[in-house]
Amino acid sequence: MKTLINLAAKTPTQYIIVNGTTYAYRRFGNKTGIPVIGFQHFTGTLDNWDPVIINGLAEHREIIIFDNKGIGNSDGETPDNVLDMTKDAIEFIKALGVEKFDVLGFSLGGFIAQYLGVHYSEMVRKIIMVGTAPQGAKVLEGFYDLIARGSQLSPAELFLYIFFTKSENSRSKGREALQRLFERSEDRDKDTAEKAVVAQAKAITGWGVTSDIDVAEIKHPVLIIQGSNDEMMDSDTSYELFKTIPNAILSYYPDSAHGSFFQYPEIFVQQANDFLDKFE
Amino acid sequence: MKTLINLAAKTPTQYIIVNGTTYAYRRFGNKTGIPVIGFQHFTGTLDNWDPVIINGLAEHREIIIFDNKGIGNSDGETPDNVLDMTKDAIEFIKALGVEKFDVLGFSLGGFIAQYLGVHYSEMVRKIIMVGTAPQGAKVLEGFYDLIARGSQLSPAELFLYIFFTKSENSRSKGREALQRLFERSEDRDKDTAEKAVVAQAKAITGWGVTSDIDVAEIKHPVLIIQGSNDEMMDSDTSYELFKTIPNAILSYYPDSAHGSFFQYPEIFVQQANDFLDKFE
């Protein structure tokens, strides 16, 4: 499953200071064309991107992953709403000098992806959304319950509980994915602080009662990826996103949950690279 | 869009006689591994397979396309039900000496694919279904009406009406696809006779009121492809198929109808080859 050089494990973390906030990021891969920027899930840091996925994308393009404000090794205060997170991200991206980029938004990062498509459409070329949901998704009313149910679990079991189904097949793919997340042994990111987690949770539940954009306005090519059984986002909501966004491909993966692309990383990489290279 | 050698246009039609029936077929491509066999749509013949698609598959595997009983240049009487069509297809496949194959079932061919997965599971390795529906699909009650509405159109307009949406983008991709279907200038197939068309129409509407299999029993890897706006099969029914078949990937293409893979042939070829090579 590994590429020859595991850039995800080896690329040093860099820092950039913007308006007094220090953002941690890593930037690597094939520098031709425009970069893809990864927008991470609830609590996730630089070290929560699956190396198979970001190495696989990096073979064909440059990839930038970063900790948004208050996450991991980035300082500042994490906002309690997605719109401000989006503005922070844009602040960081502009500071890097990136004028146009592709979006890889996972879960909460997929919420940001939707704001980017509507409010920053000219900076965005294409958008990939994984395991996410539209504004107003009813399922988000149950987000705190879902997290509470997982709170007694060990970190490894919590990872399986959130991202994989209860089948042995899915869980075994989950254990492999978890192992991949620890291939990087040095210069690892800090865990996200509790204060930031609380703000993110508020932003996620808030997304469920917000309706300030219409994703029908997203004119970019979009690739939506979802698992068959995502309890957190409700798999059906991806079909709703697909039916509203005018130029989207939607793919569902079987027997998989919120972490569908952790479970089928090679299928995902092929599909994502093909989408980024060829789909107009 | 063309491969270097257009095998779809150049491969001669062959014939094989089985129990008194002559079947017309073409067989070409990379002879490593097991072949993919194409099961065609309502009225479709050997010449209705998109060359970009079958050439693209043939680069990586052998492809066999054929006229089922009573279709195109095959003689015999076309059955008025899908189960007997499936039995005829198996008769033909066994006569070729093929013991194991991958299935590419389009529309009516996707109905046959479902019977193959349940009743001939040991002969099948993987299944691709495009623009199809499960048994009992309510939309098929409207099949005769849909055909009647199209019956006043020219052949080219009928093709666009059935396989593409009303958008100019979709229709222009439709005109390109139609042109590809005429790249083969010699040794073309006969149009399907009216008697066979009547029998096929009865089989299709019959599928809407049949429930003699449970697709949950299909244990093969399955790839389901559908357009966003398939009026004939109802796009939503592909999501139902996905939720019932245990190991299926489902992909929807945007602004597309019954002929979704005609509209995105290169995206489809990449996805299909990747599915056939890597998805377990």
C-alpha cells in the first residue's frame, strides 16, 4: 500500500504567522499544476490524514495540509462556527501565496468546502467532499449523543467506532488505517486541545441549524464520497448534496461508515486523481 | 478520445451455433485474465456499444459482446422475460468455453446481470451494472408511455431523448456518442426486428412486477453506475440497489440520464478498470 517515499511521514512541519496566528502546515508532492488543500475532520490534526491517500494524491499534484486556528500545533482561538473557520483558512491560504487550489474536505472540512465553493468560488478549481453533509442536516442533532456514546472507549476503539462499521471486514480495514496514521514517528502534531474541540462541536451542531448558503450555487466540478453507513453525517444526505450541486459525481463505498476513504484508500486515490485530472 | 487501434470498429463479427440458434458476437482485447461480457440494452445490438468504452476496457482485458437470441444478427426467438434471456446468454457463454467472466450489464442487460449474480454466481467474478433497476421498480409501469412519447422522433433524436438529459451540455455529449457508434463502417449488425423489440418490452415491464430473486444474495463485488436523471429506470432505484447488494460501489454522474456512461466514457472506463483490477 505504500508509495516508494512516504512523504506524509517524512515531510517536516512548517509554520507561518498570519495576523499574529501561527499556522502549522506540511506541503509536499508534485509541484506541477495547482495544489490540493486538505480540510480536516473534527479534532483531526496533520497526523490524521491517511498517508496512503495523501501520498497517492501527491504523486500527481502538490498537497497542502494544515491545522486551522487553535488546532494541533496552530495557535489562536478555534471559532465555534464554520464560516469563521473558513475565513481563517482563507487567511492562511492567502499568506502562502496560493491563489487557486483544489479542495479536499473531510467531514467538518466538507462543511468548509461548501462555504469555499459559494463564498470563495474564484479561488477554487475543483472540490472533493468526503463523509460530509449539507446545512440543516437533521442527523447533526444527534452529534453530541454520538460523541458521548464514544467517550468511554479507548482511542483505538473510538477511531473504529466513528470511522468504520461494526463488521469485522470494516474493523480490520480500520485497524490497518490506524496503523498507517502512526507511520510518522517524528515531528508529530500536538493533539487538539479540549477548548478547540468544544468550539468545533458547537460549529458542527450549528451547521445542522444553519441555512445561509445554497450549494446549488457551487458551479465547480465536485466529487462527493460517502460510506454506506455513516451514522454521524447520515449517508442519505450525500445523495441530497449530489442532487443539489449541479456538477457533482457521487460515489458510495460499501460496508463503510464515516471514514469511507480510510477503508478504500486506493480506490479513492484513483478516483480522486482521475476526477482532478479529467473531470470538467 | 480514440485508442490507437479501434478494435470495436475493426473486430469481425463471429458466429456460433448452439442448439440450433446462431449467436453473433465479437471478441477482442487483452487476453490475460478473465473476460468481461457485455449485456446490452433494449433493442441494442453489437453496434450500440460505445467504442470508447469497450476499447478502453479491452486495453486491460478481453471483452465479449454478443446479440442475445433473436437480436441483431442472432436468430431464434427473443423471450418475453428476463430469466429466459439469462438462460440463453448462459447457453451462448458455455458454448464459447468461457467458465468465469465479469459482467457489464446495461439497462435490460443489468436485469440479466442480477439474475446472473443470483442464479449463476459461480460463473461470475464481478458485476458492473449501468442504468438499471431492481425487480419491482415502479417506474417501469411507465415504460410503454416513455417509448410511445419517443416514437415520433428521428433515430438521432430518439437516442438523445432516451440516453441524455435536456441540457445542451448533455445533448452535445450525446451527439458525440452517436457519432462514435458509427465509427464502424463495415460488417455492421442488423437492426433488431420488431418482434424481438415487442418481446423485450414485455420483459422490461414484467421486471417491474417480478420478485423472484433477492439481490442481497449477490456476494460479488458490484459497481453500479447511474445518471442523475434517468427517467426510464428512475435514478433513485440505483441507490436502492446499492443499499441491498452487500458489496457494491455506487457512482452517480451529473446532468446525465439513462446513457450516463456514454456521457462520461473516460471517467467510466477508468472507474470500471480500477474496479475490475482492484476492488475485492
